[in-house]
Amino acid sequence: MIQKKILVILSLFLTCFILAQNQETNHATISDDGVIIRNINHTDSLTQTMLRSPLKASLYSAILPGLGQLYNKKYIKAPIVLGVIGAGIGFIKYYDNRYNKYHKAYLAELSGQKHQFSDVAGISPKVLANAQDSERRNRDYAIVLTSLAYLLNIVDATVDAHLSIFDKDKDLAVRPVIMEDADTWFTNQKIGLSFCLSF
């Protein structure tokens, strides 16, 4: 039941997310003076080659986690994303198997049949019920955390695609510098960051 709810929420989120992407339009209008005004969103060919589509990145990440990061050329992030989501799926399967084991033993204990914990001292229906509740709770936590990791994977790929123009922009740079400060009596050098934007 909880898996169906998570899938519905996930599909609604993805639908809203994809529809919210801005589509570039290339309209031209003529002013009263006869001057043709073109859309300011139009980009030149060099900028267009550096841009990556956020829609493609989000769809790739939704199909296979880490694929959107590969599309954005973030090669180190892709195996990390795939590993985190794969580990989450592994934990879901592990806790689900343990829950099913305790649940079957609990039902067998209530009906008076033998089960794999019959020979263990102190086993009662209450103990088995507590054990199955604990494993179900752990499984549900794993489902929620894995779903969050999946959504963050899509958001990360989309944001990286939106910011892809800054990957190779030589007019924008952040570099470490040493700044001179004459007001300090101990030392007149400080370490800082320089933000350079050229036009």
C-alpha cells in the first residue's frame, strides 16, 4: 500500500517538474518604428553547444539514476548516485525479507503450527509481533530515504543542466588571492576569494 502511494507521489512530482521546464521561444515582433525586436532568450551557436537540456537531464535521471549526471558530464557523481540508490534498494529488500519471515512465524505461532523460531526459548506471539513491526518500520524508512535519494538525483541533474553554461565560461571565475590590509598591526596579508566577472 505504501509503495503505491510513493509511486503516485513520485509520478505527480515528475509530471509537475517536467511541465514546469521553461521552453525557449523564438518570437520576433515589429515595433511602431518598423524595428524588428527579437526574443532576448535567443543564444548564439557557441553558447548553445555548451548548454545542456534540463528536460533531458531530468528524464535520463528518472529512467536510470546517474544517467542524467553522465549527460551533464559529471562523471564522479554518477556512480555515487547509483550506489546510494542501489544500497537503498538492497536495504528495502533485506528488511522486507526479515519482515516476511517474522510475519509468517507470527501467523504460525497464532495457529499453533511449527515455525523456524519454535525451538527458541521465550518466543511468544507478542515477541514475534514486535519483531515484525520493527522490521516493517525499518523497511518503510528505507523506502522513504531511497525515494528521497531518487528525487534528489533528478533535482541534481536538472540543476547541473541549468548551470551548464558556467562550466566553460571564461568571463566568470572564482580564484584564491592574497589581499593586502594596511589596518592590521600583526600582519598585512589575508587570504580570500576573488570573484571576477568580465563583460
